[in-house]
Amino acid sequence: MPHVFDTGETVMAILSLQSSVVRGHVGNAAALPLLHRMGFEVWPIDTVTFSNHPGHGAFTGKVHDTEIIADLVAGLTTDLDPCEAVLSGYLGRAGTGPVVLDAVAAVKRARPDALYCCDPVIGDNGAPYVAEGLPEFFRDYAIPAADIITPNVFEAEWLTGIAITSLESARDAARALRPGGPGLVIVTGVRRGTDLVTLALDGASTWIAATPALDMASHGAGDAFAALFLGFYLSSRDTPDALSRAASGLHAILRRTLELGGGGDLRLIQALDAAVAPPDRFVAHRFD
């Protein structure tokens, strides 16, 4: 399997089904530049296209019809051999969910070793913000089909019914999400004092990476993290290494965004080099 930043001619692809925005870096608009910079071919299918992140208030655009997304997936199925992973995020409507799982099944038929990384986008900051039926789709169908999931604290709480107030309860929630489903569960955004901690449960091992919390709005941070983690993990198949590099890369993006004035949208392009080769490395430690 080729590694990230491999200079050889073999290029593997990631099929990415998630939102996109014209201005800013959310969904595919975050995943594409990061994964391209890491050396991956990316096949993006946008589930929605908005002018900007709705968190800014006014926005325009639309949720794409399920039939169009299914048609695009069908067009890819003639040659899925180069596709080593599927990444999904914000889906827009519940009807898109089965199309995503059909795409995952098709990729895995072509490449049984391919991975499905599901970011179960439901909400944040104590409230859901997705269409009716999507939280249940993630809980009942997507997560059992996934190899890797990357919920934030709110999403892990909604999916498990476990209140996350500590690293121990975050680990409990991660364990509750594993039976019959993903081998690797990552819970992002766990507060510990002045740090933000990302917790990864891989088999019997739990790893944590802590970065200093930054006081800022950051639309697309979860999307950027999922892309970074998947890219680094495909390179190494080493959970603590991928966790450390992804958490460090995201922190580098957020710090650069804050330096350039913030405003909610990630300054991703200005931070690309730092994202894939973080100047400050926050090492992942085992959490027992």
C-alpha cells in the first residue's frame, strides 16, 4: 500500500461524500485541499452546495437530490480498484444515507481491504442541526457499517446516551459505539482544563492527544480532522501516530486561522504545509 507523500507513480483514491461551500472550508472544501496535499487522489461527491457555512447566518444553495448522488456513484463503479477508502460527513438529507452505504459496499466489493471512515455529523454545542432522520441513520446503519468513526462530544453523547464529562466517560461512550461496528472510534473535542483532548479507542487500547484550546469559532474543524486522520492512518495504519499527527495538524490550522483574524472560516490554504507537517507535535499517550 502506498504511503502519504510517496513519490512513486501509484496513486490511490479516496471517495469523499459530504457537503461543500463556495466560501470557506467545510466538508469537501476542507477535505480536498488537505488530502491532495497529502498525495491522495480524491473523488468528491458533494451532498449539498452552500454559498457559505450556515453558521454565518444568511446563505444560499441547495441540498442535492439523492438521485443525482446515486447516479454519480454508479458512474464510478466501473473501476473502483484504485479506491482505498470512503469518507462521509454531512449528508443533507436522510435519503442520501443509503446511497452512501451502497457506495461503501461497492468499494469493498472491489477492494475488500478498503476502509469506510464515517464522520456522523449530527450537531455540536449541545444541539443537532441536521435533517430529520439523519441521526437515526448514523446510529442504526452507518456506524455499524463503518471501520472508523469520528464523532464530536455532542454526537457521541446523542448516539450512546452517555453524558461525557471526563476522559473516562468519553472512553465509555467510545466503547458503547464499538460492538458490531467500527474497530476504531475517535471522540473529538473533550475538554480537560485548558486543553482539548481527542480520544481514540482501537481494540483494547485507548489513546489521547491533548492540544491547547483556542478561543475562536471554527467552521469545518471536524471535517478537517476527519480528513487528516484518515490520510495519516492510511499511510501508517498506526493509531497513535495518526492521532498525534491529525490533532497536531488541526491545531496548526486553528492557530493560523486565529493569527489571521479568524472570522469562523478556516484559513486552510495558508496553513496547508503546517497541517500536513505540524511544527508543534502533540504526542498521543496511552490512556489506561
